[in-house]
Amino acid sequence: MAKPAQGARYRGSIHDFPNFDPSRDAETLYNAMKGFGSDKEAILELITSRSNRQRQEICQNYKSLYGKDLIADLKYELTGKFERLIVGLMRPPAYGDAKEIKDAVSGIGTDEKCLTEILASRTNEQIHQLVAAYKDAYERDLEADVIGDTSGHFQKMLVVLLQGTREEDDVVSEDLVHQDVQDLYEAGELKWGTDEAQFIYILGNRSKQHLRLVFDEYLKTTGKPIEASIRGELSGDFEKLMLAVVKCIRSTPEYFAERLFKAMKGLGTRDNTLIRIMVSRSELDMLDIREIFRTKYEKSLYSMIKNDTSGEYKKALLKLCGGDDDAAGQFFPEAAQVAYQMWELSAVARVELKGTVHPAGDFNPDADAKALRKAMKGLGTDEDTIIDIVTRRSNAQRQQIRQTFKSHFGRDLMADLKSELSGDLARLILGLMMPPAHYDAKQLKKAMEGAGTDEKALIEILATRTNAEIRAINEAYKEDYHKSLEDALSSDTSGHFKRILISLATGNREEGGEDRTRAQEDAKVAAEILEIADTSSGDKTSLETRFMTILCTRSYQHLRRVFQEFVKMTNYDVEHTIKKEMSGDVRDVFVAIVQSVKNKPLFFADKLYKSMKGAGTDEKTLTRIMISRSEIDLLNIRREFIEKYDKSLHQAIEGDTSGHFLKALLAICGGED
């Protein structure tokens, strides 16, 4: 069994089996495979209950007693994913890694994700053992095989990692931290082209402790996380490898929690990844992975495996997982620390928001108006021309085109477009032609008219717009519908939800910085209303009003500090607590505010993903977000989308829509990531 570092707690899920008798275990396995068929239950029960060290003793005893190779017999008797998992458990860890890498570089094509995962996450000692095991098992040089199967900067970084020479000194030089930050900044952001060698040298050799301080200082100096610079400056497998290295420097368990989630989300399961991680981490940090998994994804690793796998394969994986965390309501210390760090990152980052639609450089409203008129004149409609013009002009330019169209032809461009286009494309093009505030006003009006209310649309718009945007929406609503937005919300919603929406619709959110003392008081109110404080200092109605005031009127910067203080005070994350303690529309609007404060582009990336996942597409949500964020932060949304869902927004749209609607959406999307 892998031993924890001196003074550290053991964080694996598999332990040495008490009263271990390797001869008796060897006999049990022999009997389970004797005769016709095999007793898979007995095999999985025994092997998943022994540590790796004990399994090696069983292998030796099996050969001594029966003159046979246990792994060969298991391969013969078992099949498929279950066989791969059980055989993986029987190999010593270094030989398991060696087998995975051999498979990754053998045959046609290379499994770059496997190479990245193993070499980015292993310690110096584990790398040295892996290189020796590879030589012993295959009589080949691992470095030579990796060089033969990879190329470019990706290859260079893999070779650096294969040396296993990362510094391990915990004493960090402040001067060297500043120097490395400057070198990375100059190698990427400040340079025409990128000096990849600097990234390789610093990220491949410096100690974890040193690099964590480099990442913190880089964020303070440049206003963006190192990950954002890597995405902007590097590309392909090299970019993915460097991001994996950064993630493992920050938190190796968090890196594996993310890999496990991506292996099981969506249609189909990436069983090779799932098996490799569950086997390799079972005696290292599986408990930490479980804690972080539950924090990040609001479900336990155990429950996700249970729902995503079946048969003996499922039973064996659940044994390796070692327990279900969904019963617990409170964060584990490790998970609370991760939640705090998420808020810290959100508080310090100065992310530059970028849209995907920009003013056309050679703009000629006269020519555009004539081209649009020609596209709609006579029989049929030239949708391609309409899409090309409308999606490649800024909103301000589109307003000039509308005016020019009326001056030239005495016709209303919006009315002409409405009569010539239909369905999803019509909604998208007409939405793009409206001034942003009038478009939002119309979406709010549609959300409240007819039978039923579209609460999700009301929440999405009112919880995410700036003060200036909200004020413009109020004016547009009054102008277009001759009624105040507040009156409309009062008529169509009720109770606490109505009060929250009306508060948001005033556009009176503070715009200053944080106040640490006030943030602690606000965090205490949040803890009391969410019923996790030790004491209560007021009646429930008064606390509810104060909580609403905090979330609806405090500045984003101040709220980030409130949510950090909340974690420190309670060992909970505010978003998860709201989801657990509240219900209905009130819960949804508060969660939307918190998510928007934490990371607004990620909030919209989640909405876009949900609008396209599963059977059917929510075209209204998809259209509304693509229009409203196209000139604000759609490029940031794209980056968050690919980071979280492992596929680009471009790919998602391509797979879920069709025809001219697809073409127009992709033009707004602005590129493939």
C-alpha cells in the first residue's frame, strides 16, 4: 500500500486487509476460476479488498501453489471492462502506468490525453519508477518511444516531465517568483508570437510550492489567471498538456475529479479513463478526489459511477470509490478550502470581457441597405446575404442601416425582414436588428404575456445586467409598451420572488469596492437565513429582507468578499447552501445572482449548454444569449464552455441546429476553439 508522507493522513480508499493470508487468497481465486465459468463476485470482492502490496503477494503465492500466472488466468476468465479493471488492479502502480503509456503510443495514432494525464500528474519518484518499469516490462526506452510518437512543443514538454527532476524544495525565493512571472509574461502576452521554451522550462522544473506563488503573483500582476494566458498563447495538445500541469500544481485531486466527471458526463462513458484513474488513485488521494468532486459537481462520485456503469464492473468501481458522500450536508475541510480558493480567484481576477461581433471596418450603410433590399425583392429570399450583413455589423451599425433603408426606400426594414424570414432564423435576425435594451425589454414582455410566466428568462436577464443596462431596459419597456417594467413584474409575479425581481429591476446595485467589516456582517446574515449559523439575531422576515438587499444591491466586488467570509464562517459554499435550503423561483434567482457574481461568462456557458443538451433544443434561450452577449462577452463564454464541457460552443451549435439558423449562429459565435 502506498504510504502517506510523514505526518500526513492516508487519503486512499483501499487499505491493507487485516489478517491477510496470501495462500488462502490464492486458493480462493483458484477455486473461483476452476471448472466451467467463474465466480466473478468472489474475484471482485477479494481483489478490491486488498492493497496493491498484498495483491503482489497473492500473485507470488498463486504461482508457487499452482505453477500458473494469476494475471494470465484472470485475463482468460474475465472479459471486457471488468477484466481490464481487475487486471489493472493486479499490476504494481508503476507497471500499470507503463502499460497505459505503452498502449497510448502503440499502433496507429497516439492517445495524447493518456500521456498528458499520467506525465502531468506523477511525482518525481513515480516518474522514475515508471521509466524503470517500462524498461523492465518492454525492454524499450520510454523517452525514445515518446519522442518517436509525438512532435513539437508537446513532445519537448513530455520529455522534460519524463526526467522527473522537478524541484522539491519548499523554501521559495521571492525574487525568483517575480522573475518567473516577468519571464512568463514577456514570453507570452508581451511578445509577438510566443516563447514556448520559457513556459516549458518554468512549468516543467520549478517546485509546486514555488509555482503556486508564481500563479498567484501572475494573477495580481497581469489581472488574468495563468490558464487564460496559456489558452491565448498556446494551442493543440501542447496547450492541453500545459493546462493539465497547471491544474496538477494547483490541486492534483481537483484535476482528477474533473477528469472523472468528464469521463462520465453526457452520452457514453470513457471507460479507459475511468478505470485508469480509479485504479491509480485508489491508494493515493481518492478521498480528496471524492470531496472535491462533490463540491464542484453537487453530486457524489459514488452516485455518478452507480448511474453510469453496470454489473460487476460497477460493483468493483464502487468498492474502489470507497463510500457515498451524498448523505453528508456539510463540506469536508479540503472541499471548503477549494470553494474558498474559487471565490479568491473570482475576487482577484480582472478578466477582459470580449465580444465576438465587432464594428465592420469598411462599413457602408448605403451599400448594406441596397444589398438587403435586393436580397428580399422579387421571388424568394437571399438568406445568405441577409445573414452575412446582419451578423457582421455591430448593433450601432445595424441601426444606421435601418435608418438608411427607410430614407432610401421609404420602407421599414424590420417589417420587410419579418415578412421574408420565418421560424428560428427570423427571431434571430430580428433580435440582432433591435437595440439591446429594446431587445431585452421585448424578451421580458414575452416572458410575462399569455398563460404562464417564463421565470427562467426573467431571472436570466434581471440577474445579469449592469445598472446602466437595467436603466436602459426600463426606458425601452416604458417607450415600447406604455407601462413600467415594475408594474408589469408586479402584475405577473408574486411573493418573495416578485420583491427580488423588482429590487433587481431598479438597477441600484452599488458599484464600489469591498468593505471587509460589512462583508463579515453580511455573511452572518446569509448564514442565519440559510439556517446554518450557531445563533440567530433577528426574526425570519427581517432576515429575509436583509438577505435580499445584500444579494440585490451590494456590488459584485463586495459580494465576492461576502461569499468568501461565508465559507470561512460556516465551512459551506453559499451557492450549494442556497440550493439545499431554498426552493422554487426564489432559489433559482438567488443562485443566478451568485453564479453571475462568481463568473458571469460561465453562467451563460452553462445556460447555452443546457439549451442544447439532450433531446430537443431550447431555441429561445440559445437565441437570446447569443444575441445579448455577442458584443459583450461571448468570446469569454466560448472559453468557459470548452473548458467545462470539453467541446467548443461552435461544435455544440453545429451538432444541434441546422440550415440558415445554424449558419447565422456560427457567424455570431465567431470561430471554432
